Amino acid sequence: MSERDSPRHDLSERELEIIELVATGLTNQEIAGRLTISKRTVDNHVSNIFTKTGAKNRVALLNWAMDNGKICRDGFNCCSLDAHTPGREAG
């Protein structure tokens, strides 16, 4: 994979917020209502998120987000993230 094809992970705070809402099962229209922005804006954010993460669909996006510690489900992949950060000791 070339540098041009490799996923970028420079997600904005808004994009991270949208990933969290996607993870709850909301549609783009529902996310738009929750954030009081247009559906088209959400569509654009989701498209940008797919580009940045290399995800092809919502399922792949959520897998990426869990693997990269951006979201957690039912305690999975949550608390252990800080404990495994280089330079931090598990408490």
C-alpha cells in the first residue's frame, strides 16, 4: 500500500462524535437531528471518515474504531487502552 493509498487517522472531534453516533446504530438522518446539522453535512462527514480510515462501510468503520480505541462496546476495548499506552503503568 502506498502512502497515497494508506488510511489517514487525523479525525476531527466532530468526526469522532459521528463515529460514536454511528456505533449506536443511528442513521445519517438521525445523527443530523441529534447534532442539529443537515443530513448532507453528516453524509459528507461520513464520507470523509471512510476516506481517512480506509473503511468501505459502516461495519468496517466500527471495526476500525474498536481496533483503534475510538469506541468501545460493553466494556470491550475500553479501560485497557490507557493501561497499554507506552509510558503508562497499569494501576
